[in-house]
Amino acid sequence: MIKKTDRDDEITPKSLFLSRRQFLKTMGFTAAGAFLAACAGQPLTFNDPNKFADEPTPRDTALNFNNYYEFSLSKAVVAKLAGELTLSPWSLQVDGLVEKPAVIDMAALPDAFSLEERVYRMRCVEGWSMVLPWTGFPLRQLLDQVMPLPEARYVLFQSVLRPEEMPGQLSLDDYPWPYTEGLRLDEASHDLTLLAVGLYGDPLAPQNGAPIRLVVPWKYGFKSIKALTRISLVADQPPTLWNSLAPQEYGFYANVNPAVDHPRWTQATEIRLGDSQRRPTLLYNGYDEVADLYAGMDLSENF
Ligand SMILES: Nc1nc2c(c(=O)[nH]1)N[C@H]1C(S)=C(S)[C@@H](COP(=O)(O)O)O[C@H]1N2
Ligand SMILES: [Mo]
């Protein structure tokens, strides 16, 4: 006779384990390199080091509290709606000012890049944050393959346009879909800038940007565009969705900065999901190694 608790013990962990192993195997993820690159950020220096610890956010929270306007403005319903997105086949086009344009089939991607796990803080412009264990590879690896031309100074990122599967692309009819974002080429080439295909050791869930998304941990979360279909190298700063909709609220740079408030709320502090009190927000979200990219720039002008 199988008791209910026995069944739970046996079935749940084994199926989770198998799917995780399968994913790591499919993605060419080797045990040796798996956890070496975790947490590239600075240690936090407050009086009580435990008070503002960087524990990974519970998986359940990260999978059920999502900003993904193509589906809904309501964070709690995105997970369910995003389940309707067709993820396969999927290709990522890389074009523009490059020597070797490419179209990458997602199924072939694991062979082309070496994946690693990176635990990054993510700070949403709305004033909350999470700590997330991504699986991915530096965007730099892809840029090296396509070989940007000397005139290329910016990178434009485009998300999927599929109104038949994404109800928000119909209801938010004054938004300039598809979702777009942009980086300067030197920002895009920084080692911290990741293309992620997994989260918590599993393939990305649809609501977190499957099958492939950008992660730029020193910038507000809206720069980390989900469901990428196209990356274009361009000469000039490209228009981006949030910057076009409200340029006075969402700058092109969008570097996390406690000293530059959003016009409608403070950015000096944030609530880490699960905490009971706000914590100080750190310049560049604590990733001080990017400071050189902005040497000599007025950060309140270029917010
Ligand atoms: N395509 C697309 N990408 C997007 C968004 C979006 O609405 N559409 N929201 C952004 C915002 S505001 C945040 S905070 C993060 C949230 O990522 P998560 O749901 O994986 O935590 O995704 C970003 N990427
Ligand atoms: Mo966000």
C-alpha cells in the first residue's frame, strides 16, 4: 500500500530532478562549470550584514509575480496567460551593422554557447527587487560571432510580436509593439550582460521570458527584455518602448540609481520580495564594476 506521503516523496522530487537533469543535459551544462560564476556583485556593506542579505528569491515568487505587458498589466495572471505562447520553433535573428548576420535556431543554441549559472539581483523601476539564479551566457559571445562593424555603436533588442497569442498587444493598442530595448555596444559587451535561457536550473518559464531573454542586472528590470526574436547592431541610439511612451519617466540608460528618483516615487529604497521592510537601493544595483562605462557622464541627465 502506498501512503499519500510516500507517493509525494517519491514522485515529486524525482520528476523535478529528472526535468532539471534533462534540461542541463540538453543545454550542454557541465557540472564542473555550473556554479563557479555565481554572484558577481559586490558584498553589501551595512552595519548588520544579515539585515540585507541576498538570499535567492523563492522560485514560486519569481514564477508568479511577473511584469509582461504583452499578456497583462496584472502580475498575478501573467503566468497563466503566458502558457499560451508557442515557444517552438523559435529563432533569434542577429543583423544590422555586422560582418556575419545570423539566424539562430533555439534548438541549436546549446551547441553554440557555453552556459553558466549567475545569481543576479533584479531591481524593478517600481521599487521592488528579487535575487534570481539565471542560466545563460554573456551576450558578448554572440556579438563576437557576428562581428560588429566599426559604425555599430548601439544594440537594439526586439521581443516577439504575436497579438494572436498575446492579449496585451491588442488591449494596449497605443503601445508601440513589439517591446523593444536598447544598450550602448560597450554596455552590451560587458561581461555582466547575459542572454538567459534558464532560471532555477530549469528552462525559462514562459512568464519569465522563454525561450531567451536579456538580463542586465545593473539597470532597472524593464531593460531586461523577454522573448527575444531579433538583435540588431545600429549606429544611433534606437527608440525603445518605455522611453518612447514616457521619456521623462524612463530614460534610455535606466541605470539603478538611488539618487535619481522616478518623477512619481522615490528610488532611494526598495522592497526585496519577501522582506518586511525596505532596504537602501545601491548605485548600479551594487554592480560597481560597470562604473567605468559611465565615467564623466552626468547620471541625472542620462538617467
Ligand atoms: N517583452 C517584455 N519584456 C519585459 C517586460 C515586458 O513587459 N515585456 N517587463 C520588464 C520588467 S518591467 C521587468 S521588472 C522584468 C520582469 O521579469 P520577471 O517577470 O522574469 O521577473 O521583465 C522586463 N522584461
Ligand atoms: Mo520592472
